Amino acid sequence: MAYETADLHLWLGIILAGSWLNLVFYTTEIILCVYYLPRWTLNPVYKYGSYALLTNDTVGTFAVCTNAFFSAVNGLTRSPWAVRVLLMSTALSAFMEQSFLIHRYYRVAVGKVMSIFIMLVATAHIAFAVIAVKMGETASKALFGNKIEASTIAAILCSFVDVLIALSICWSLSGIEPMWRSTQQLIRTLCLNALASGAVVAAVTLLSSATTIAKGTNSIIFSLFYASNGRIYSLTILINIIIRNAQRDNENTVHVSEFTVDSVSPNPPTTQMFSISIERTRQDTGADDSSDEPPASLSKSTLSIPGPESDSRPPRTSELSLSAISLATVSLLRSP
């Protein structure tokens, strides 16, 4: 498709800018994979899935650069096969990212019906992407006439799934009533992360979907976003895994609560300070178990209430088993 009436320099600049932006995201993805993957003890599904994402993005980046080359050399004539490869690569990245977040949502909310519904919409998105790539405009006209193309439907479904996942996760987390202030802050952070990740990919998908709707110069301007859309999906998965592993590194913490009590003494009562510590420990199993819940060992704390200095008797010591409290803390502070 040759663009004869548009400003050649403007369109070339936009196409090159899109390819450069894609290379920036792709380079960031490589750096994160090289730095973090050797340091993680991940479930094989996550580990090989990360490598699959990187391979898929390599193919997508090659298609972006090829399209930019043909546009610059052949007078803004796009390579048909490069466009189709980019469309399929972006759809695969979106499907993997959506499947990952749907699984996370199911682990948090145990919402089987909602998870199945979102997964069906995500599957419909990848199906329309395959139709657009495999059969092209002929199948779109046969199915929908000249009103809408299969690639446009795929983009709309993709945006809908991204927004629905983010809102579903936030809705589920907002229904949790935390006992600890740190847990409340953690839930708030997770809600913000879910909204941020879902909003970013949904916004980019909506902007890039305008490529198939807009006419003239606007079509090329919005194609700037579509060039790097797949890399944004992959970075969303990697950042979620990074945050998850960072939370696991901080799980070996000691929570101390201090109380003021009156010591039991025949002398005038004196005020004593003591503390109850609830310690969570985690044994490294060498792999990320599929249940998304790290193993934890319950601790037993000792509650000491010493008598006053004037009392000649040895200080009293009472043992308080905090297994139930520790278990509640484990369930509340576990990684979502």
C-alpha cells in the first residue's frame, strides 16, 4: 500500500520512531531477562514461558524493523508478510499476558465463572487475530461485509479483556478486610499495580486499534503505538514476576506488637512492658510451586512478665502458643 498524498518526511519519521520505541522496549526486556531469570527459582511453566515471550518478541521486533526498512526503501510501501507477522506476534503476547493475569485473578478471588468468561473473551480475541492474519481482508468482508474488519474486532476484544482483568482483580482485593496495617498497604499497592498494568496495555491497545479504523495520516500516527504493543505486554508479565519475587524476599519478617500491663505483685502495682513476636519463616523449596503460596512454618512465642525488682521471687514466665495467630498472618500476608 503506497501513500502518495501524505507528507513523506512526516510518515517516515513516525515509522522510524515506532521502530526505535519498539527497540527500546525490546532491549529493556532482554536486560530484565538476562539479569533476573538466572536469579529466580521459578516454576518451569513461568521460566519457559518467559523464554517463549522473549522469542516471540524477537520475531515481532524483526517484523517491525523489516516493515520500517521496506517503507524507507520502497517509498512507504509496507511489507504484507511483515505486517501479518507483527499482528500475530502481538496477539500471542497479549494472549500470554492475559492468561497469566487471569490465573493470578483466579488464585486471589477463586472466581471460577468470571475467570472462564474472561478466558473465553481472550480466546475469541486470538481467534479473530488468526482470521485476520490467515485469511486477510477476504474473510473479513465475507463475515462482516465492509463495515468492520477482523483485526478491528480483535483489538476491541483485547482492550476489553485488559480492562476487565484489572477491574476484577481490584474488586476482589477491595473485599478483603485486613487485620494489619501492612496488609492494608499491600492490598492498596496491588490494586494500584493491577489498575496501572491493565490501564497501560488497554490504552496502548485502544490507540493502536485505531490503525485499522482511522484514515489518512492518523492511521500512520496510531501505528506508532502498535509497533511496540507486544513488548508492553511482555514487560507487564516480567514486572509482575519481579514484584512477586520481591515480596517473597521480604516474607521472612518479624512482626512485634507491644502492650502495657500491670505486673502481679503484692507490692504496689508497677507498669511493665513486654512484647509478643510473630515470626514467619519460609523454607526455599528450589521452585515456585503452582499454588502461588509459599510454605511457611508456624512459630511459637514466649510471653514473659517479670515481677517488680523488690520482689524476691524469680520472675514469672508464661508461654503463649501463637499458632492460630501465625496461621492467620500467613494467610493474610501471603503473596496474592
